[in-house]
Amino acid sequence: MKRILLFLITNLAVVFVLTVVAYVTGLDRWLAQHGQSLGGLLVLAAFFGFGGSFISLAMSKFTAKRLMGVQVIDPQTTDPRGRWLLSVVENYARSVGVGMPEVGVFDSPEPNAFATGASRNSALVAVSTGLMQRMGQKEVEAVIGHEMTHVANGDMVTLTLIQGVVNTFVIFLSRVIAGLIGGRDERGGGGVYFLSVIVLQLVLGVLANIIVMWFSRRREFRADRGGAQLAGKGNMIGALEDLKRVHEPLPAPQFAAFGIAEGPVAGGIKRLFMSHPPLDERIAALRTLNIN
């Protein structure tokens, strides 16, 4: 639940900041004075919606290193563990046809890993110290294969585009509905209009994230399949079974979305906001694959 709450707060905070910018700079009032053209409003919404998403994507590696404390492994390292991780990632990068990512380790007792970065050829793959300590080499290779499949599939960019579309319609619809509630005078930038926009963005933003999480769950099955193809189906299943025994969500929601697993399975409405399918479903899907 904490991971879900953090994810929602992060996304809604971005939309909130953009709303304040539009209000303070007078963009809302300018649109109202020019008849609040729906076309113009949609352009404004797309500019802010996609702008926020792509700024976050561009900063993702920097943010990961700072927020998660990721220590990037020097390509010239003589540490045996570091050399092994680099060799596994390099081998998979050649197999899937992407540039060599940066490889890092972050301090966490729980087994986890994530991939992030602005493009397929400029990525970061990071594993936790807990993953290295709790899993065997074959299972770690499967987890890395899962993350490298995320990179090869361009999942970071895909999810950013989806989030940009969702943000665009949240910003657009919140202003249209607020205008209908407050009337033409309020669309000129009055307090009632502004408060209505904020409340509507909160409500619509929560509902819109259901769509984003649905796409995220679909993407995880593809990454599991890729991990099985790179490291072997048995090893991928073994890694997921290890995660069933003990795992926690990554503390930063934007990285949890690209991690190997999240927290315990939620029930009811909470399940709609899960970024990953239940581990049992992922294992069952892998067992049906015709992969050795």
C-alpha cells in the first residue's frame, strides 16, 4: 500500500505543480479570454502532460543514483562480483541488441532490481545487495535478463508515453469540467475554478493510474518471458519463487515500476493499482512457455 500511495503522490504532485504554473503565469486566464478553445486547451494539456513525463524520464538515472544510492560499477573494476555482473549484462546486451547499460548495486537487504534510463542505449541496471546475497548465480542472471528485456523493449519510454497521454487527459478534462461547474467567469481564473481543477485532477489522476498500472502489469509478463529466454525458464521460475519467500517494494515508486517485484498481493480495489502481477500468476505463465 505504501508503494501505491507514493506512486500516486508523485504523479499527482507533478500535475499539481504544472497546474499552479498555468494559473500563476495566466495561461488559464489567457485561454478563457480567447474563448477557451478546446483545441488550445488540449495543446496546453499535452505540453504539460508530456513535458512532465519526459523531464522525469530524462532525470531517471540521476535520480536513481541519488535517491536509491546506486553505486555504479567501474568498467575497470577488479572486484570479482563487479566483474561478474558486468559480464552478465554485457552478454545480455549483445543478445538483445542494445548498448551496454551502466551497472550498479544499491544497499538493501531485500532481493530486488530495476532498470531505468531515457533510451534503450542509455540505461541503468541496478541490483540490490540482498539480491546478490539471497539468490544463486543462475537466479540472479534470470533477474538481470528480466531487467535487460525491459531495456530492450523500450519499456521506460513506453510507460512515459502512456503516462504523458494520461496526464494530458487529466489536465484537459479537469479544466473542461471545472469550467462547466464554475461558469465562464470562473474559467477566467477565479478561485472556485482553480480549486475545482485541483480537486478534479486529484480524482481523475487516481482513476487514470489504473490504466497506467494495467499496462505495467502486461509489460511484466513480457519481461519474464525475455528473462526465461536469456537465462532459462527454470532459472526465471526459481528467481520468482525466491521472491515469493521474501520481498518488499522498492522505496521509490518510479523505480518500483521497473523492478522485478513489488509488495504482497493486494485485494479488491487495491489490486487495480499494482504495477506487477501476482508472482503466482507470473510463475504459472512461465510454466506454459515452450522454452527450455
